[in-house]
Amino acid sequence: MANDTSLALQALHQGLAEAGNDLQQLTSLAARFVDAEACSLMQADGADDGVIRMSVCASHGPLAAAALTASVAHGEGLAGQVLASGLPLVIADIATSPYAHLARRSTGGLIVVPVPIDGRIAGTLNASAGAGAAFPGPLALPTLQLIALFAGKAMQAAQLQGVLASRFAQLALLRDAPASATTYRHPGRLARVLAKSFYREMVRAGFASGQIVQAATEIISELNSQLTRAKADAREEKE
């Protein structure tokens, strides 16, 4: 038994090393090591005021199209409750649990663990054992928690790379020196810093109020187009 556990840990270590910062590979790794029929990784929008929402950023196995495109609010459903509490949720059989009315699946085991980044919860890692199935042994929870920890680091690395790749973001953070050391860890704060810097630069360049509103409207239009394309791609993949 001890030898089997040692071999499993070695295999998990190798799998994590190979996955690196690839969220899709980490999600597939989670499914494989806990023998889950389906796994999904959800990432929060990073807002630190208002309603925080999550959506699926990587998945493995059969997931309904609605689940792939859903936006889950803080405290909403099983994943939203874990996002709010920061505590994992382990359900032996969703059909006989108090959470049956909240789950998308009617039977089987379910585990939802938080994805931590620097003391805050940035999303959840969700694993379903499949209809009528249960997770094997007591190691499923700690295995998912370990992979979720790596997923959080991968999310943070992606955010930081995005900031460092943008000259505009670099200049904005330099001008906002008091917050620059930690802002990149909180996407909501970073978004506000960039928005304020964008506004100040347009004013400094001589743009009128109407032109600034037009620029903001164009950003919203581009975002809506991207979200529409993403939803269409998800439906095509499901079909």
C-alpha cells in the first residue's frame, strides 16, 4: 500500500511538471488522478467589489453546453458556495445529499475545491465521478486540492504575463506606484488602474468627452463580440 502511494505521488509529480501552467492539462490531470468522468476549472472575474462571477476556463470529459457557457455568481450553486466560503465540498452521492437541487448531475460523487491565489479564492476545480459512481479512496480530495494550488499559480502567471506584455499596462502601473507591487494579483484593481490611465491619456491628448465615451463603447462592443464568438465555439464543440 505504501509503495502504491509512493508510485502515485511520483506519477502526480511528473504530471504536474509536464502540465506546467497549462490549465487544460491541469484539468485533465485532475480527472485522471481521481478517476473522474468529468472535471472543470472555473475562474473568477477578479472583481473585488460588486458581484464576482466565475466561468469555465478549462474542462475534461462530458459537460453540458450550458455548463461550459454559464456564469456563476458568488454564492450561487455548488461552485459559487465554495467560492464564497473558501472551503471544499465533498459529496458521496449528489442524489442523497442536501445539495441535490443545486447540482447539474442527478447522481454520483462530486468534489468542488477552491483555487487559491495569495489568500483569495480565484475559482474552483470541480470533479464529477459520473452517474452512480463514487470517488475511490480518501486521496481524491487532497489530490484535487494540490492540483488546484498549481492551477492558481498558473492563473496568476498568465495574468502577470498579460500585464508584462502590455506597454500601456506597464506605464499605467508605474504611474500608480503605491499599488503597482500588488495590483497585478487582483485583476479587478488592475482593470480600474488601466481604465483611469486610459481616461487620463485621452484627456491629455485632447479628446472630447463624446470621443472618450465612443472609445469606451467600442471596448464594450469588442468584448461582446468576443463573448458571442466564445459561446458559438462552445456550442459547435459540444455538437
